[in-house]
Amino acid sequence: MLRRYPEAGEPLSCKPITKGLLNHGYRVSTTRGSYFLKHHIDDSTGDRATIVRQHRATQRLQSLGVPVAPPVEDTDGDTVTEIGGRHYALHPWVDGLHRVGAQLSTAQSERLGALLGTVHTGLAQVMEAGVMEAGVPQGRGHASPHAVDTFALIDDLLAAARGCRPRDSFDELAEHRLVERRSLLERYADRRPPAPDVPATGWVHGDFHPLNVLYRGTDPVAIIDWDRLGVQPRAEEAVRAAAIFFVQPAGKLELEKVRAYARAYRRTTGAGSAELAAAVHRVWWERLNDFWMLRWRYRLHDRRADPQFPAVSALAVWWTREYEAVREAFTE
């Protein structure tokens, strides 16, 4: 790999990075510094054209002053290396820390909202400037899930949780949350949001959360992992990101920080309160019907997402109870 990047120097070490769920990453130390080597393995985002689209977007965003870490170009000016049918990219190593909402002040939360707004407005510029290609990946701008389909999934997951041997505290919590969620869906089935006639879609990062934003001190220095770059309802990304950044272990959102974040996002993008309110409703319904962590555990036998489940599953219940307060925090 590094033979294609002579300016990177000679390799000294290559250590795998354990964080991340979709692709593989390595910290490569060389005689000239450190780099992040990314092995693209996710089938939905790992083809060459999709990776090149991501790379061009980050290169142009950097020219607008957005904190990103575009890939290094090889001797031919390419940013994607194919070896044995596998795709790789080399990025500069960025020293920084991940910060969750509890580690951010209200002012920093406001800055985070402005940052995401800058990403959305910046992408609107750079994708229109020629990065867009055929076959744009479509995201979550589709119709909202039907409760009847979710009931079938709940029954399947309940059987799996109850049938686990040996049974542990996670299985007990999963059973409790599944039964609880079915009750909520039965109560609120008539609140399924209609598909918007003309959704306010645009290019979005697609996976904006604490593991994909690096901080140095109080300043965000790099937004990473652009694998899910695509066209989606922009305000929904803003709501999803807030629900990840600002969720507390007990499953509540820090609404004061959400309010500061959302105001900055609206101010930066020009998004109106009605757009955010509709996004809050769609993401709330999405959360009520979403069980991807349990699907990973019980269908794929993959437990990497298990630590996130207690807070995320509690959030859906709390959000339902505090629906009006959450909507106001995003729209005031």
C-alpha cells in the first residue's frame, strides 16, 4: 500500500483501531509521521465510485474551511487504492478526542449545531459544483415504518431473547423493552407520519455522531467517516445527531443543550421551525420502530452495539412521554 505513497515514508508499525462498526481502520506509523489507513469493506458504500464521491466532497469542503481530513493522493493523483479486489484509502492522522454531549458546554453545543449546519450548506455548494454523479445513494427519505411490520419483528426478537441460554441481564432488559415498545406502538399507531410530499432533502454526512467528530481541546478539528454521504432530509440528520450526542445514560436528552444546538443549526441553514418539527416527529416514530441493536445481537450474533442499548431503548420511552418538550427544544 505505502509503495503507492512514497512521500508517506517507510512503514514502522500498523495497529488496528477497535472503534467503528462498518469498516476497518489502522493507525500506520512511518518514518515521516502517522496516517489513518481505511479498509472499505461495507458492501453498500465500498465500491470505488462511492468512495471517490466521498473523497471529492471532503476535498472541496476543506476548501470552504470545514474541518475534515481528506485522503492523501498517490503518485497518480488517485485517492483509492485497489489491492486484491479490496479498496483502501490513506488519510492524515488527526490527533483528537471524541466528546459526547455531557462533555460539551451549552456554548459548545451551540457550536456543534452550527458545525452541522455548515456541513449541510457546504455540501449544497460542493455537490452542485460537480461532485454529484449518477446513482446517488438515497438515505432515510423513504416512507415511515408501519407498526404492523414492527409487531412481527418484536415477536421474533422476543422469542430470541426468551430462548437465550444461558440468559443474562441484557436478555431480561431486551424482553422488557420489547414488551414496553409494543404497548407504546399499539397506543400511538395512528401517529405514524405520512411521507412528505416534497421533503426538504439535501446532501448530508449521513452518520454524524460523537465517534465521527474529533475535538482538540474545545475545538472540533475533524469530521470523519463519510461513508454514508447521501441525499436525505437534512433536518432529520440534525435531530438524529442530537439524539445521539445529548442522550444521558438514563435515556433522557439534555434539552437545554439541544435547544442551543438546534437554534444554531436553524440559524446556519435557514431551516424553519416547521421543518424541524416534522423531522422530530419522523425520527421519534423511527426510534419507536427501530431495533437494529437487537437484530445485531439475536440475528447476527454480533454484540458490539450492546453497550448502547440501555440508553437508546430508554430514550424512545422518555421521548414519547416528553414529546412536546422535545419538539419545543428543536423549534423554539
